[in-house]
Amino acid sequence: MAAPQKYYPPRADVVIIGAGISGAACAWNLVRDSKLSVVVLDSGPKAGGSTSRSAAAFRHQFSSLSNIEMSIFAGREYREFSKTFGCEQVFTQNGYLFLWSRQEDLDAAATRVNFQREHGVPDVEMLGAAQVRQKFPWIDHPEMKGASWCPHDGFLKPDLVAATYLEAAVARGATLLQYSPVTAIEVSGGSAKAVVVGGQHRIAAGVVVNASGPWANTVARMAGAPIPVTPVKRYLYFTNQVYGAGVHRWPLTVLDLEVYGRPEMQGLMMGWDARPKKPAGWNQFPAPPIDTTKLNDDIEAGYGIGENDYGFEVLARMAEWIPMLGEKAGLDHATCGYYEVTPDEKAIVSWDPRVGGLLHAAGFSGHGVMHAPATGRIVADMVMKRKPLIELAALALEPLLIGEEREDPERMVI
């Protein structure tokens, strides 16, 4: 008896390319309160790309109004997630602490905190150096000037979020097809008409949503419409478990907008955007040609956890601010994934002005997990022609295609 073949529907109202957390949130929002037929395609397993390799940070502390608004909406949904979907908690609210050693940076942070409070973030505040030491006694640095602090920030469980969104969407009638690589997007009369899977299965589509993360530019090129999204490899380093120090209660801590760390059980997960450098031309359009078939999970020489490796630099930098780490913590292992960066390191959630019916939800530049609930809602608003959750000009694609700056720039990029 021959094995049953996977069934590909001949058409769908919406085809979503990418079953990571953003694509999953789009699927759920599209089917939650409509009768649209939705198909989600991924070349691998659900949440198998950047979603599963994310530091999964969540914060309201941004400089751009659009990111603040997306965080406010997403934070509400994440706090209620377990009640909404009947699953375990996905949001650990240990807080988010930005530490500063330069007075000018502390002053700039105070201006941002005022802006955040004015736009709906009630409990973000500034702390002086003495307040930081009192509240977080494991932190000490001779040049520490102070911090900005938001106690209801923290970190998430992105794999569970994505899987839950998809399970709920499938229960409402969506179709999830894993290990189904999109090989072509058919464009006719200036509009996307269909996607082709595996070179042979054609699915006619009313709307195509490009939620393919680091592969977003490759997917966009299939429709003859490249977008300025560049994959940048990022590494995460994990310490051994440090028992008795209360590490599991520590906030996500960022040092001078450089090194950061957050609890992973009784140890720390750490990262630092010091190396590798972004590819030349990453902040231009067209984006540099990168063979996304070669994106991998390899830890290259020099980026591991040896004494002369990048991971050791990260731990040493953290230990400058948290002395206990220099005494008790060692490196246990490393992993990596990809940011999908745009020229201004803000997301693109936008109809493509060149190809009708092609909607991009990509380029989140490290904020995709954080803002997935808002992304799903915005995409559903756009497809169903409802009033959008936020002002869409801030996330528009068109200015980037002609080398113009978008509204509402973001300055708090990690």
C-alpha cells in the first residue's frame, strides 16, 4: 500500500509563507473572526527557524511610538495568553533593566521614559545608581550612573506561543503544511495570483503574506519584488546553573545597550551585537545578495565558548557589572539564529506597492517574537480592510524602496 500523499488545496483566500511566530499569529488573527480560508506553508517544521532560537525578550522601552504601541497590545495579549488558549504561562515578567555608565546616555534614557509614560507605559521609571544597587544588589559597577526600569517586561516562550497560535488556527479551519517549500510566486496583471510548492503544487491565492523571517527577501524575489531585509547571524551563550543566587528572579539586563542577559532557569542566557558585523550594504536597497539556502546553525570558529572565543568575551563583559558571574559562572553551551534586519531596523508590515495582493510581515530586526500578537492583528486588519491597530506609515515598505527615511525612527536597538 502506497503512503498517503500530502494534500495541497487548489486555492485559499490567504496563503501565509512562514510558520514561525509571526506567520502563526497572522493565521490565528485571520481565522479568529472571519470565514477566510487560510493556508500556512513552511519549508521546515513550525517555529523551526528564528522563532526557536530567539532570546524571546519583551519590553515596552522603545523610542518609537509604533514599537511602543505594538508592545502595549502584545503585552496585553501575552499576559492573558494562558487564559485565552488554556495553556501554561508564556510570559515571565521579571522586568527589563537598561543600565548606563555614561551620563549622556542616562539623560537620553530619561527623555525616552517620559515619552513612554506619555504614551501608555505607566510603570516605567528611572533609577539612580544607589537605587539600582539597593534593588538589585548583585549589580555593581564603579561607573554606573543609573538605569531605566520597567517591572512588567520580561521574556517569553516563543515555541509554545507559535504552536498554540497554529493549533488554534487549525481548529478554526486553517491548513498548516510543514516541509512544504515555496518555489515560486505567480504574478499576473501586476498581482500575486498563486504560490507553487515544491515545484509542482499550485495554490491560487487572493492574498500572499510573506512572513518568512530571514528568508523574506528570497521569497519577495520570487514575485519579482525584492525587499530590503537582510539575515544577520546572532549568537546566544548560556552559563552553567548557578544555584543559590536567585538568578531565576533576575530581570533581563542590558549593559550600555550592548551586552544583555536574562535568566534561563538558574543560569543566564546572554548575547551581544558586537560580532559578527552586518553585511556591507545591509542598510541599503537593494539588499546585498545572500544565499539563504546556506543559512545554518553552525557555531563558527571563534564564536564558541572557549577561553579565546566570543562567548568568553560576552561573559567577561557581563561579569564587569555582575561580579558574582566572574566567581561562579562558566559557559555551558552556545546556539545561534538570525535577525532579519531592515535599513532602519524597524519592521515592514506593508502591502507591496509593486505587486498587488502581496503583503510583507518581515524585517522585525530582533522584535518579531515580542510583537507577534500585534503583527497578526495588523495583518488581519489590512486583509479585512479594517481600521489598523496603529498608524501604518511607520511600517510602510515604499519609503525604503526609494531610499527615504520612514517616520518614527527607533533608537533602542540591541
